[in-house]
Amino acid sequence: MPPKPLTTLKAGFITIACLGVAALGGAAAGAVAELTREPTAAELKTAARAEQALRWRTWTAGRIFPTELRNVDGDPLAGLVGIAPAASCATGLNAAAYEVATSLGCRRVLRATYADPTRTRLVTLGVVVLKDEAGAAAFGLADGAVTAGPQPVAFPATDAALFGAKAVQKTAYNHVGRYAVLAAEGYADGRPEIKPGDAIESGLADDAAYDLVERLSQNIPPCEVKAVIAC
């Protein structure tokens, strides 16, 4: 069979080339559309959860622990005494809390101590960073959770100078996202744990944990946070 004319071969090549360019152009247009479109509601929800899970790394200590805590009515609850360096789970938690937290994938503990307006009662708040949200939610139902709390943090030459583990009168728990928020409350004079009938009846520990949970629950546009890549 005689070979096809050269002009026919060229025409066929040009047709194939044009189809290839068209295919590439369509793929490029699709990629541009994918990169420039607005995120879906599901993607925003995923990004928001990712942003919240990273707050213990991306937020400063002062942003996590405000200078003042407030109760549910917006009244002053306690003022910041000091913020401790991030601690391991073994260092930052009492024995009961450590046992529960390690079983749920404890990563780190952030702590700060506050004093009530009378400067007579103290509370150390502990943000326990757990493996996932399920662990934080399960923390309060675990055996030993009733007495679980952070190791109190004392700060020399402050109202919290005498605050130690033996001075804890009451503990509290709350949670948000992957964080279990624990509180340990006691007297500023360092008095040891007293009989249950004479224990502290204030809501300082519970209200402090709740206020911190509200802070960690803040709704922030996740796509504005550089660390979030889900947007």
C-alpha cells in the first residue's frame, strides 16, 4: 500500500495536537475553578475543628488564659496570678487525672492560677490536650474523674505562694473540642484539705472551668488562620 500523502499526516497531527491543547485547557480551567471557589459548609466545619484543635499551639499563653475570668452573669470571678510553662501530663496533673488522661491520649497540660476578688480563694486551671474530641468528652465519665484535677501552681511572693496539692479543697471538669479543662480550688493561706462537711461551697472552680471553655469555644474564621490547611 502506498504511503499516505505528507499533507494528510500533517493535518492529522494538527488535529491531535489541538485536541490535546483543548484537554489541557479544560483541566487547567477546572484546577483554577477548584482553587478559587469558596469552601463548602462541610469544608468550613472541618477547618474550624482543625483550627480549634491547634489553639494550644497557635494561641499565646495570654490568649488562652485571660487576665480576668468572669462568671455566667459577666461579673468578675477571678484575676490572673500567673501562667506556668507547659507541662507533661505526669507533671501537670494529680494522680487521678493522670490515670484518666493517659488512657485517653494525653499530649500536654497548660496551667494558670487565679485568685478570687477577696484574694482568699485560689484556683488553678489546667487545659489537658488530648488525642481527640471523643477523649475529652469521655474524661468526665471515667473512673476517678471526680477527684481529677491539675497540680496547683504556686507563685512565690504572690497570693498563690502557699498553694499546693495538699491545699486543694475542690476539683471541677469541663470540656470543649479535644481539651479537658480541669480546675483545682483551695484557700490562699495554704490550709490542708478539710472535712467534707466544711469544704468550700463556692462555685469558683466550676465557673472558672466554664469560662475557660467558653474562651476556647470562640468562633474564629478558620481560613484566616495560617496553620489551617483544610480551607
